[in-house]
Amino acid sequence: MPSRREPLLVLGIVGQYPMAGVAWQAIHYLLGLRRLGWDAYYVEDSGAAPYDPRHGGRTDDPSYSVGYVADVMRRIGFEDRWVYLDMAHDRTFGLPRSRLDELYREAAAILNLCGATAPRAEHRQGARLLYVETDPVYEQLRIALGAESSLGFLSSHDALFTYGENLGAPDCPVPLERFTWHATRPPVVLEEWTAPPDPSAVFFTSIASWENKGKDITFRGETYHWSKHVNFLRFLELPRHTTARFELAMDPLDAAVTARIREAGWALVDPAPISRNIDRYRGFIRGSRGEFTVAKDIYVRPRSGWFSDRSVCYLAAGKPVVTQDTGVGKFVPTGRGLLTYATMEEAVEALRAIEADYVGHATAARALAAEHFAAERVLARLLAEGGLG
């Protein structure tokens, strides 16, 4: 706990990518920090052109993004605790620029969530600058390959945190060079997700992008893919091997791929209405029987120990999660509420086990979220290891 209510800033990408999954990620940090007694603020000051989902591309007009950030912050009681800096037009939304400058000077720490911002001089006025990496492996491999841009970016922080809890372990081939990395995991505010077990819920669901491009990386002759579709194709035939039913909020954007997925037995729903609204996103998860998901190749093959900040929402809602094995079971108990798999047979058995004792697994999911992912616990440890203990 801070000795007094000191400002702590969270740099994020809620406006840059105005989608509910991104928003909930930031929400859990903001509410968790407030519960720990910090004077928390949300700041978006990367200067990146925001994505506008109405048009499906980036824009120099931030009006949609600003409105989205304002609505999200209002919903969580942060209506007077956010700033969006529009560098292209030299203007701020939310708090005035003068207040932002004060916060830069007064902050005890700045959490650079997802590496939202390349640190500048204004961020280095006494605050501890903590990088929270939610997508592990890529930057560690770039450092091993001698990428100067990654070296400069990481060097500008006081402490580095990663969701890759298994990085540096003997069974993980990702080298940790030049920097010390602290393991962390996605926090969740349980009260935001409370829902009674619902054995009548039909579908195991997930919310996902079919394919991500631009961040595949080759290291020591191995190419690691920063995309889910590589692994999804390995388990495409799963519905033919189980009585469980599946529904994905996903748009592959390719008619042939969409047809192939549906023919294999997966129901697809339009992700846009779900991903644009934090309440619809939460409602979709609460209305699910559980989550079935694959993970990006870059997390799985190196056994990174990564766990999803979307999956932790399912757990907090009392929804059992069946997810591809990344090595996370070394750090979080699996087998009840959270089950991992590496083969088709293991995936089928995990689903069978849940169906054999659904209420038991649902109860265990919620308990696991409380024990291992509660925001207060996760963030208290992060701040202590970041020099704010």
C-alpha cells in the first residue's frame, strides 16, 4: 500500500484499439490499483493513429476513440481520471494538458501496459517506469537477434514484466539476454464478473481474431507464428470427436475459410457487436458454458507459460476454461476449472471431464481466479518487484 495517495499512471491502448478485450485489460489494472490505495489515472499518449472499427482502418480523426475511452472510463468511475493526447493535432481530451504535465511530474510510477508508448523525457521525471509485456517471446527473441530498436525500448524502463512466466526455464528455448524479466500474469477484478453457475448454458465459446500478421519471427531455424490460426487448424475437427458444442465470435474475413470452419461443426457469430461494447463482451462470456481456445504458436511451442487476459475473465465468471498448453500449469493448478491440452485426445478428455462434473468445474474456475489472478494480489506483487513495495 502507498504511504499516501500518490498518482500512478497506466499507459494503454484503449483508444488506439477501441475493442472490449483491450478495454477490460486496462480496466482490471485501473480498478486493481485503486483498490490498493493508489491515485490511478489512465493516459493514452502514444501518438499512434487510432483504429476506427466503423471503417475498418486507421484514421487521423480520434473522435470515435475519444468517445469510446470516455465511455469506458465513465463506466468504471474514472470519468475525471483519463487523458487522451492527440499528438497529430496537439490537443488533449479528458483532463487538460496542464494536468497531464503535473501527473508526469508527480507520479510514483508509470505502467507502460502492452508497451503502449515509447518512453519520452516527460515520462522520466522521477516516476518508476514499468513495462508490462502481455505478449511474450517476440521481444526476447529480438534482443537475442540484436535488434537495436528493441534494445532501446526496453532499456528506457526501470523494470520489465512479462506474462511469459516460464521464460528462462530449462524447458523454454527463449533466451533471456541483457535484461532481467519479472513474471506476472493478467489481473482480474472478480466482482466485475460474478455470475452463478449455469448448467443450461450450451456453447463453449471464445472471442478471437482468425489471423494476425506482421510479427512472425525466426530464431535458430525455427519460425514462431504470432497468430492463432496455425493452431486452430490443428484442432479444426474437434467438434466431430465430442458432444460439446462450440461458438466462436470470430470473422475469418475469407469466405472459404469461414465455410470450412462451419462445415467442421463450429458456430460463428459476428464479433463486431461483442467486441465494441464492454457489457456485451461480458455478457457473451457470462452466457457461455465455458471457453475452448487455442493459443498463438509463439506462446505454445516455446512453452512460454503465458495465460490469456480473456481466459481469466471466463474463470472469474465461473466458466471452465480449456486452453492449449503453454506451460502455464507449472504456475497455476490445472485439472479443475482450468484444463490444458496438447493433443486432440487431451482436448476431448478435458471437455468430457467438465461435462461429467460441470458445477464442480465452474466453482473451481471461480476459486482459481480468486486465488491466482485477483487484481490486488497480482498488482501488489508487480509493484513490489518494480520498486514500490
